Amino acid sequence: MEKKSLKGYLYLLPALIIILVFTIYPLIKAVLMSFYEGYSIINGSFDAIGLGNYKELFSDKVFRKALTNTSIYVVFVVPCSILLSLLIAVLLNSKIRCKGMFQTLFFLPYVTSVIAIGIVWSWIFNSNYGLLNYVLSWFGIEAVPWLNSPDYALMALIIFSIWKSMAFDILIFLAGLQTISPDLYNAARVDATPKWRVFLKITVPGISPMIAYAFIMGMINAFKVYNEVFSLFKSSAGPANSAITVVYYIYDKFYNSADYGVASAAAVVLFVIILALTMIQRAVSDKKTA
Amino acid sequence: MEIRIENLTKAYGDFRAVDGMNLTICDGELVGLLGPSGCGKSTTLFMLAGLTEPTDGKIFFGDKDVTKIPPEEREIGLVFQNYALYPHMTVEENIMFPLINRKVNKKEAKERAYEMAKLVHLEGLMDRKPKALSGGQQQRVAIARALVKKPKVLLLDEPLSNLDAKLRIETREEIRRIQQEVGITTIFVTHDQEEAMSISDKIAVMDKGVVQQYEVPQSMYLEPENLFVAQFLGMPEINTFSAVVKDGAIYCGQVKLREISGLSDGTYTAGIRPESFEVREDGFAVEAAHVRMTGRDLLIYFTLDKEPLRVLAHSDLQIEKGGAFKLGVRQNQIMLFDADGSMIGKY
């Protein structure tokens, strides 16, 4: 018995070592670093332990901007992506031609590099030659400086991200739709159920676990948004930092300003926000299913 | 409502699931569609429901041709094999659902739902979700939901197959009672002959998409029109063997079974039900190869001139493996079928 369990732990060891070294240790270290004042990354010395980094962080306008931007981003991207994905998943699940082709098409963004997509979208958003402004011009809307104006940068980022995160949502909604028994739809037909009621009373409840999952994952990912910003604005945070996000801020503080303490404090704040929201979300969905 | 099925056909490519079916079901009757899996019985039911579109043929409800009418306008109640209860609604909401969809006001819908619940004995369970109900209770919710909109026809797909043995007998009596109380024309699909025979007014036995026989249960059992029906009905299955008719007698190998007249000499397929033998002093001598005690009966395996046969005898018969006994066939209990499998007569 003893021997057996020892063997089991040995099998776990490689993965455990990697997790300990690259996840658990940095996590603890980041929390510690956020409290070190005057920290030197070269010799690991620090002057004092205190809340100095947090004070500096919250008095930084750029961080507050990053926090606001990220919140706006989450509030728009997550629900919009879920709603649109739901609609598309239901359409893809119905009897249409070239179903397989459309499914592949909608899943492509998920398996394509964000940087590559970012380049395409920065062309779409181009104020002079961009596809989006061209389409808008049909409706008599004047050219919008999507990527060059602080007023539109965040909106451009949100549009880009909604499109990008839909791929994953559509995939899990499609998987969820397959689990709903076709007999339920037949029963609803015999019961003369209007289409929208079928959607609300059968489809949505049927995939509610997937919706909850998409919501949590979407929110966590949305709070961590960085790649999208980096690729869309060509390694900047948009004109005048107008599309800066919390992770972008952390990255900038750490690598560009070498302000390790503040970067760590920002990381801890982000961690706490995500943790809290996930816990609330779980409590709500547990209550619903109970 | 009388139901008339005319030349109904459903083809999937070259395969004909239902092939030129004709059937008339009288108003208020309970009819069982019985057959092995793949015989087309469920396809027929779903065509009656309007969920499957026939390739050819017509369906009439009363005088009305409903072939092209969608399910929601056919005035049918349909109970699915897995019940298809809406899992996120309570029993009450499930039963009310068809009414709410038809814009019946909430108060009336609730009253009618409770009326139905009373009919199927579901009072007290109205706040439960389907998951919290037993199989039999779910079944009754499904029936209540099907009947609440006062349909003209009730259709049930394998209504008992998801229930355990004891519940099955209880539930089939329930279905019969509810059907009689409501007086609704009802068609149900089953592969279980006992189920079909015990509650149906009439049974339609199907095979390969064709109705083999449409009869009241007892006549169907006693007077099967063909070999398929004879073999499909009866547990244990009917004994069949090739019999020779010559010089005015039926032979199994060299053993003379019956003296007859009026049948031309030749080879026929004979069918004798296991319970049609009787232990008789002046019968032919056989030896018991196996004896199976089933409780009420003894099932004895024996060979009659190399033909393996079975006899169902009363359990008080004292016989063991290898024991010798004498058998005869009761009058009028030897069925003869021609080469096509059609019944010629009973001897």
C-alpha cells in the first residue's frame, strides 16, 4: 500500500514541480513583492514592508484608467459575446446547408494567433481604407478614426474582442445544444409552442450550465485582456493610453518602468477582483440550480 | 374520432419503413401497433402525429385529410418513449404548457391542469421537477400533458418500455383506465405482445413496414393469418416444423399426428403452440430432453422424429430429464401454412 502510493506521487512529480516552480512560487512571490518597498530584483533586497506600492498604485491615474477600461471592456464583451454566440450556435444547430463549413468558419478565430488576427483587424479598422468604415459609408456614416482617436480606441478593442471570444462560446454552446433531446423540440411542436418560447423555455435552460461556464471563463479572460490590445494597437495601449487594460498596465510597469512593486500590487488587485467575481458567480449559479 | 390510414408509405432511400399501409381505427378504440424493432410501427405513429412526413398515402382524422396538416393543428396528444418532459419546469408548468401556448388564460389553464392531475393521480406532486419523480409518475405527467388540451387522438410511443416489470403491469392498466374514462381514440406502439394483448381493443401486427394482421387480440392469437403472426405472438414461441400430408394424414417425419381430409398431398409448414399438446395415454411416445420449471407450467423439450419441439404442461406432471411420456395434439390445434406463410387451416 505504502509503496503503491509512493509510486503514484512519483508519477505526479514532474507536473507538480513545473506547477510549483512556474505557478505557485511566482504567485506567492508576487504577493510578497507587492508589499516590499524599494525592492531590487538584482539582489532581492528591500527597504521596508508596507502598503507603499498600493498607495502609489491607487494614486496613479493610468491605473485607474486601466481599471475603468477593463471594467467597461468586461461589461460589454462578455454579455455581447454570449448573446451573439447563442444566436449563432442556435442557427448553426438548425438544419442549414454547409453546416460544417460554417462551424469551421466560426471556430477559426479560436485557433488563429491573436497577433495575426490583430493585424487583419487593424486593417479593418483603418480610418481611410478600412472595411468597417467602407461598410459604414453605405449608411452615410462618416469615416470613424477607430484606432487613432482616444474616443474610439476602446470601442474598437471591444468589437474586436467580442468577435474573437465568440469562437469559444459558439463551440461550447453547440456542444450544449447537442445534449438537448430532440424529443423535447418535437414535444414543443406538438404543444404548439411559439419559436421564441421554445428558445427561452427549452434551449436556454437546456444549456444554462454552458452559459454559466462561458460567463465565468469569459469574465476571467476578459479581465486578463492583453494580447488583443498589444496586437490591435501595434505594441501600444492605444492613442494616449486610451485602451490600456490592467494586464497591459502590469506589463508596462514591470518591463518598461521596472517598477516591480507596483506591478505586483496591480497583479494582486486583479487577482482579488477575479477571485471575488468568480465566487459571486458561483454562489449565484449554485443557488439557481438548487 | 375515427382514423383512416390509406396506402401510407414512408421511404428512406430504397428502404421502405412503412409500405402501403391501410388501417381504420374506430372512434374510441385503443389500438396497439405491435411488431419487432424496425417494423415501421414508430414511423407510423410519428406520421400520425405529423412529425414525420409520409412519402405517399393519406391520413384521415374523421372526414378530414390531415396528411399535410402540421402536428400542432392535428389535435393530437403525443407521449414520447422517454416522456420528453420539460426538465426545467415543475409538473404543474409542464401540464399547463400546451394551454399557455394556446393562449388559454392562466387561471383556466391551472384549473384544467389540476383536473388532469386528478385524472392521472398526480395530486400533491405538482410542485416537483420531473427529475424528482419516479418513472411511472413521469409517464403520468406526460399523459396529463398530452390530454390537457383535449385532443381528439392520443398517441403513445412505447409507453411502458422505460418502466420496471411490476410498474409496467400497473401502468398499462392505468393507461386503459384513463383511455376508457376520457373515451379517446388511442394508438400505442409496443414490441411487447403481452402489453399489446392485455389492453388493446385491437392489435395491428406489423413486419417490414406492412400490417400483417389487424384483429382483436384473442382472435389474432387463435387464428393468425400467417406464419409471422403465429410466431410473433405467444410465449414460449409456437413450434414450427415442416410437415408432410399424404394419404389423408399429417405427419411429422414418420409420426402420424392427425387424420384429415380435403387437403392435397405435399409439404407444409406446421405450427403447434406449446400449450396445444396434451399428455395422453393413446398419444405418441416421446422422451424429455430438458425440463424447465417456470412456476405455473413445465416447459419440456423433446424431439419428435428429429424435430426439436417444446410442450407446456401443467406443473403437477411428474417428469424428469430422460423420462418417457405420451403426447397428443388437441383438436383443431395444428396450424398449417403454405409456402408463402399464409394460413391454410387448423386441424
